[in-house]
Amino acid sequence: MIVSIVVPVYHGEKTIRLLFREIEFFFKNKEYSYEVIFVWDFGPDQSWKEIEALTQEYPGIIKGIRLNRNFGQHNAIIAAFSLAIGDFIVTIDEDLQHNPHDIEILLKTQKENDFDVVYGNYEMRRHTRFRNTTSTLIKRLIRLGIPEIFPEYSAFRLMKSHIAKETLNMQNSYTFIDGYLSWITSSFGSCEVSHSARIAGSSSYTLRKLIKHSLNIFITFSDLPLKLVSYSSFIFLIFSIFYSLLILYRKLVLSVVIPGYSSTIILLSMGFGLVLFALGVIGEYIHRINQKTTKRPNFIINKII
């Protein structure tokens, strides 16, 4: 059995060598072999030089992929799927917050129930308090918008190779691996793994990037925004009907003369606001449709070592 370890690299200059040593130590004397695929996603540091050095030191074990520009973490991971030869593929972060020795737990959990995908679930996250809070909130919103997604999804995952490679056929306007996996299979499992603090650098996920990432997921994988617009429109319609009946009742039955300026302005402003909001949501969907029809590649590989 061969296990392919996929590592997307952005700020990994100081950590990927240490990560590889941990991976190498874990697989020592194991009954299965392994390969490690580092994918450089055009980060700001000297990670690519470090990847080049590692491939020269460990030929046949390490593959290095250099992308043409920054395509994002999920696209970088999928790029590695195209070159992976393992029976199982494990994705792991570059910053040593995931413990490579926990791969044994993922493999054991997969074997027990023959899951297609197994996620590492963290009992305690070692991110900053801000990152933990925002990630938890966004994760709950994503689960609300995409009910079929596995609730304990994480970046530390093990997949059967053929399941992982199916993501290469996806051509959405935005790449979200866990959303893809929820379409491809329903055979998921999870196990408890450790989560450590970063040993160097800081996370590249700012609040702005997290919000952008979440909005892209919602618009690409969920119809919840459209449903909210539909429900809001229906509620506003019902409110407008009752309000109109109230005005007619006061005028015809109670003979109350209403100048009408305030009520007209309120209704018009609410109506125009709702219409503009709906147009904005629909415009975002049209933008995604346009991106999909252009059939732009999810990634472009510049160099393979």
C-alpha cells in the first residue's frame, strides 16, 4: 500500500523540512510506503527553494509542484491529486499544526468501516482566539447553507485515491474540496486527532479572506442566499398586502384621510431596497455562471520536480 501525503505550501520556508522529518519518522519501519508532494502556491517567501533542496536530498520520495501563480489552497491540493500515485491520499497543512503521527489514526478509522473519506477532528484548536471564533462561526454558517457537508470536516483528511481524483473533473467557479467531496460520496468518517500551535510565522487567513472564502462557498455550493431572497420577497409581499388592506379599511370604513406621503415613501424604500438586494445576489450567481462557462483551469503547473 502506498500513501500519498499532499502539502500545500504558501508560508512554509521554515516548517516544511521539519514537517518532512516528522513524516519520514512516522513511516519508518511501517508496512506501507509513501510519497510526499509539496505544492508551492506562489507564496511570498523562499519555500520553493526549500522544496527544490528537499527533492534533491530525497529523490523518489518527494515531488515538488510549482504553480504558475497563486491559485488558492484548495486548487493547489487538487493539482497534487493529478500526480499522486498512492492508494490513499492524505492532505496536511505545512505549519506542523497537524501531527503526521496521527495519520495512523486516520488509516485505522478508514480500515474499520471502509470509509471513502476520513477527517481528523480536533478536540482543541491551537489557533488564536480570534481565528477559533471566526472559524467556528463560519463553519456553522456553511453547515447551514450546505446541509449535506460532513459536519466535522477539516484540512487534515484521508481519502481513497479514486475519490480524491474525482475532484479533478469538477469545474466550478470556486474550488472547495469538502464541498466537492460531499457531492462525490456519502461515506465519511472522523477521528480525534491532536492540534498544535504554529511553530513559525502567522496564518495567511485574515478576516477578509475568511469572509470572502465563506461567501464564495455559499454562492457556489448553496442555494441558501436565493432562498433568503425568495422568502424575504414573499414576506414583504404579504406585509404589503395587509398594509394596503389596512389603509383601504381606514379610508372606506373609518373615513380616516391619510396624506399617504410617509407610507408611500416607506413602502417604496423597502421595496427598492429588497429589489436591489435581490439583484445583487442574482448578479453574484450570474458572475459565477460566467466564470464557469469560460472554463478557466483551476490550476496551471509551471514545473514538476
